[in-house]
Amino acid sequence: MTISSTTSMMTATRLIVLSSLLIAPAQSILQTATIDVLLPGVPTPITLLASQASFGSSLISYSNGHSSSSSSSSNSRPAGVGLIPSTPPSDDPYLCNESYGFTTYSSSSGNADGKSYNNAAILVPRGQCSFERKALSAQRLGASAIIIYGSLSSRYSLNVTNSTNEDGSSNNDAYTRDDYTIDDVKWPIDKQDYDCDNGQAFIPSDVFTNKLNFITSPGGYDDTNDDYLIGNSENNMCVKYAAADETFVSACESQRCLITGKNVTDGGSDGNIKYEACCAWDFAIWLYQDTTLTADEIKEVTIPAVYITMQQAMEFLDLMNGVSSNNDGGDDGNDYNNGDPIVLSMYARDRPSVNSSAIIIWALGVFVAWLASYLSSSDYRSYAKAIRMKSHLVARAGGVAAVAAATAAGGQGGENVERPPPSPSQSRERSTPATAASPPSESGERTIYRDDDEDAAEAVITNRNVQPQHYQEEESLELDASHAIFFIVLASTSLLVLFFFKIFNVVKIFYAFGCSGAFAQVVLYPLLTRVFRKLRWKSPMRPIECLSEENATRAALNGGCKGKILMCLYSFFGPITLLDVMANTIAYAVGGTWLYIAFTVLHPGSNVFYWIVQDVFGACMCITFLGTIKINAIRVAAILLTVAFFYDIFFVFVTPLLTKHGESIMVNVATSGGPPKADPSWCEKYPSSTECKGGEPLPMLFAIPRVGDYQGGASMLGLGDIVLPGLLLSFASRFDEAKRLMGLVSGGAGRVRNGAGGVSSNKSSWNICCGCGQGGYFGPVVVAYAVGLAMANAAVYIMQMGQPALLYLVPCCLGTFVFMARRNGELNDIWDNPRAIRAADALLFGG
């Protein structure tokens, strides 16, 4: 593996540094409130979803509201609970007369109908004045809450002006004039209020003139227009006059249309004018604040306010009218349920009090870091296991004397422990975590051995050189100080290229194909090998005959295109078995499917297959990375992690001070260009538009969707926050295993005692389940990693912003390792290529 490819991998894995950050894709205005509508005599309420206002009081959560409302009197109920729905005064249907200056409301005056709004929630249509003005008027009338609902009228307004007298003086009649014309109408906005692609109609001019009115003061839109613009029958003009070869009912989800103000000539001889009408949008919106209110007026608004759509409002009003018509108060005895009214309660939707996905992602990160680091020292454990098996076989064959003789022989095998280790860049063949493969036998079959195979032990007895081999030869790279410096240069360059050129899809392609190979090597090879062994099926593990060295050489000597191709394949891949073909075919099929979803699904992170495969791929990549990249000195680890520490801090916290729009380069790249540029309401209507893209994290991370949270999102952990500290964890694991191995070779029991000697045979046993034990480094450093990662996650939720996880992981892990080494008197030894690792490598690989 070249230096550049190694540092490129490290760069890629560092792109996501926002540990356990909740990132939710831009989809729509979230309806964060619920309205429970309880009909008289019906035990189960009807629930509507609503969006909350940015002004007024907050709603109590659903679970807390139910517990408190059941145990509280009507005077002490939480805001929005146990209310009676009501409508505005008849002379002020939009509750805007106060804003026009027509009246001044209070709980005891200004109400033309004279009805009480005590403990009431007023349902008011949107339009003619601001949301907060409506809420202020509702509160002054004595209401306890306000529910604003969508309306077609809100999409129209008049260009109101005061009329002018002949002498040039102005009248104060802008909202009461009756001489406005069609030219004074402000029409709905294309794409924002309607979309003709969702349904279009052309209404004849005579029908338009006789039935529709858009110039009624003060708002322009006459509410009688609704009778001709809503519904799925031909009473709806858009259904009756739908464009050719188009069915408005099936095309328009809202079943409502807006006159756009555009007209066309039908092309006939009479030149009739037709008015365009298109399908209206009907989505939730934010109830934003009114910036024209005074500070005192803003403080005065304390009742909760929510918004429901036109369709929801129609159903709600139908329920109210149905109950009201049956409760006429007459003496016929037919009042519905003794005249009891509808009761509604408004709550904030519940969210989990504990983010379980953050806990899962933390546990997953710690587990993968432990597993990858533990497996990186498997070659030492395999050799030590063979030595133990040797002792067992000798004891079984020759008793105590034979054991002593074998131990003496083992001691002679350790005489070479001071030989210099191989060159750091030397290619080494390593064993897989679970199995080791022998070279092909004379019959061409490649036999797969278990780690405890007695042949390995016999090889040690006869002092044969035992070199466990991979299924495929892999190179390993030992990092030094120059690599750490080169890493920061290449990582910074890669990050800046992604930031300026936005080639995020290239990263997805590299991830899919790179991780597919790791998935085949780490998961599918061992799995299929075990299956074939159980089935006693040996042929899949034999090289394919046509691709054997003999056949490839013969075909090449015979000449021709076929011979060149076979020789090229053999030279590049070596002997290919059916096992190789099956494992790689499955792996790359899974990777290809994952990549297809990444490119075709709008928000792939919500796809179960996508995020599960992404997490499995990430774990395999971490295991492969730490099995290939090695650090054999604490000095190199200190330099690399310190450089990465400041690299993280600079690109997360400093770059916002340097970029044009105050963007963090790391956050921008990690989220594929940053959050969507468009308004959320636009993204709900047009989620695939360019302005709505972005915010999707690059796939080099673990992701666990939030459980039971209606807001969606996921907890995430970047692979870089595993592999970079994992290099230190791997070093600790290999250092502990090297000391155990050399203790066995020297005639001990293979147990670790930290200190100048490094090995003792009389200390407590090693717990292989957790990879740690008394005197070892690996276990404490893993615990330090877990603590550091937990601190990073906690910082995200406390500060409500992304955190560079290495800010917490580097001091915890590196500090723990250095402190323990100094306490045990081994810091000088491990600072630069420890003796135990040099001796173990010399024993296993020669040199």
C-alpha cells in the first residue's frame, strides 16, 4: 500500500467528525403539535396534527398533559387543554378588525355577537392580517387558544389605497372602498401557492365574471368563491373545466384551485377569454412573528397558537357544525348527548426523553474500535496458541520430561528474539482473525486450517517456521513521523477539494467499492469457508482449473488473446477459487445495490437496507484498516493524534471565521454541502429541487436512526473517530500480545506484568473475552476510548452543536497510555519501537 493511498483513506475517514450529531433531512414543516378532538359520547378522540407558532405560550407534552389534566381542576389546567372550539365574531370572520382599526377588543367589549370566549379555542381562517395579530385579538376576546387554518382567501389581497377627493385630499377608506377593480388584485404566486402541473383548468370569462368575486373589501376575496373552487364534484370549476386529457380530481391532491390571474384566448372565432386556474398547495406552515407589533403587544400574546391545513379545517368544521345542528337547544329532546359540546386539547407531540440511538451508536463505536484493534494482533495470538498446543501435545505424548524438553526447544527458538525486525515498509503476510490458509497442496486444493489445528503445533515442535497466511496476500504499512505530517497535508487538500468542487458522489462511489472488498474479506470469506467445511465441500476452495498457474502459463506459451488474458488475470489475482468468486460477487452486489439507493432515493438514510449495509461496511473497513496500517511506537501515535487533534479543531471551529459565509468547512463537507438553501415549505413541495439538496451526510460513518422520534434524524459517528484512536488501541493490543508471546517462548505462561522486563509468568490470567487483564495496556485504553467518546456525545447535546470527537478522544486515550507507561517504567521502551514487538516480529516473520 502506498503512502498516498493510506493517507487518502485516513483523510476520507476524518470527513465526518460530528460525533452522534442529529441530522434530519429537509423535508417539510414539522407538525409538532397534536389536537385531540373529543366528540360528545365518544370515548376515543380524533387526533389532528398541527404546527406550532413561534409566539405565544408553549404547549405541554402529550404524556404530561394527560397526566396533569386528569388530576387538575378546570382553573389549573395546562394551556391548551380541555377547551371548547368556537368561531370568531360574525362581523370579523378573519379576526382582523383590530388591525384595521375598526374596533378594540376586550373580554367584555367589542364583541358584536356578545358571546363569551372563556376557556375557548377560536378557529380562524388565515389571511388579511398577520398570525400574531389574530392571536392578540383572540386573547383580548378572552380565548385560551387560537387555531389558524389555511384558506384560499389568504392567497389573495388588494392593493389597498385611500381614495382621493377632487381637491386632492385623501380619505381614510382604504379598507372600506367599494370601487376596487380586477387590476387592484394581488394574485397568488406560481409554485409558492399553486402548481399547474398538479392540475389545471381554464374557466370561461362569463362564468368567472358571474360567479367569482376578488374585489370585496377589505381582503378582496369573497368567501362565496369557495363554493366554486373546492371539492371533487363539478361544482368545483376546476373539475368542470379541467384542461384537455387531464383529470383534476386525480391530479390535485388538495382538491382546491386558485385563479392565477392569467388569461388566455381560446383561439375560436369569437376570441373568448378564459381564466387559468391551478391546483392549490395545502401544507403546514410556520406561524411566524409579526415584526410590526410593539414590544408591549408582543409580550401581551401568551395564548398558544397552532396551524392546521385547509383539509383538516374542513373536517373539523364539519364536526362542529354536525354537533351544533343536533344541539339546537329545543324541547324536542333530540339534543345530541344532552347538548354536551366538543372538547379539544392541544399538546406538543412527545419525543423520547432518552435518545437510545445515541447510546447504541456509542456502544457500536466502542465495540468496533475494540474488535478491530483486538483482531489486529491475531497473528501473535495464533502463534502463541500453536505454542500452547505444542506443549499440550508433548505433554500428552511424553509426560513431564517431554514437556521440559519441548520447553527447552522453545527456549532455543527464542534465541533469535534480538534479531532486527523487518523493514517497516516490508510486505508481510498476515493471518485472518479466525483461520489461516496453507499453500495449495500437490492436488491443487487449498486447505483451510483452524487456528488450533494440530499441524501448526507440530510445526512449532519441529522448529519449522510457522507463518500464518491470509487468503490473499496483503500489504501492511508501518507509519512513522513523516506519514503523520504528510497526512495533515493530504487531508487538508482533500477536504478543500471537496469543499470547493462539491464532488461528493465520487466519495460515495469510492466508499461503495472499497467497503465491498473489505466486506468480502472480513465477513464473507470466513462465513463461506465455515459453511463449505460443514458441508465437507472442498471444490470451492480449489483454484479454478482454467486460471491455475499451469494452465495460464500453457495458454500464454501457445499465444493468442486468450493466453494473454489468462496470464494477465493470474498475474494480477493469483490462483482464483470459487470461494473468491462467490464472496466477491455477493459483496459487490450488495455494494452496488447500496450505491443505487444512494443515487436514486431522495433521503437514503431512512432506508433500512441502506443504513444497515452502511454500518456493516464501515465496521469491515475499520477492521481492514487497522489490520493493514500499524503504529509501532508511541512517539508516532503522539505525533499523528496531536496533528489530527488540531486539524479537527481548525476545520470545525476556526474555518467559520475565514470563509465567506461563515461556514465550517468540515461541517459543510460532512453534510454534502451543508443544509438545503431553500425554505422548508418549498422543499416540501419540491423535495428533488437543487436548492433542497444537501444536508445528507457523507457515508463514511455509522448511522442509527432515532427510535420513536417523529422528527426523524439519526445519531452518527464518523469512521475517523474510530480508526485514528484505533491505531493507538491496536498498538496497545499488539504490545500486550507481543509480551505474552515472548513470555511463552521464554518458557513462561504468557501472562503480562508491566515493568522494565515486560513479561512475567506468575501474574493473574488474561481474560481473552475482553482483551484486557491485570498489567496490560489494551483494556484501560479501550475504557479511556469509551469515556472520551461518551464525553464527545454529551458535549453535542449540552452545547447543541457538532463537536470534533478527537478533542475528547486524544487526551483520554493517549493520556491514559502515556500515564500507565510512565508509571510502569516502560515509557522509554514503547516511545520508539518496543523490544517486545521487535522480538515478536522477528520470531514470526524473520529478519
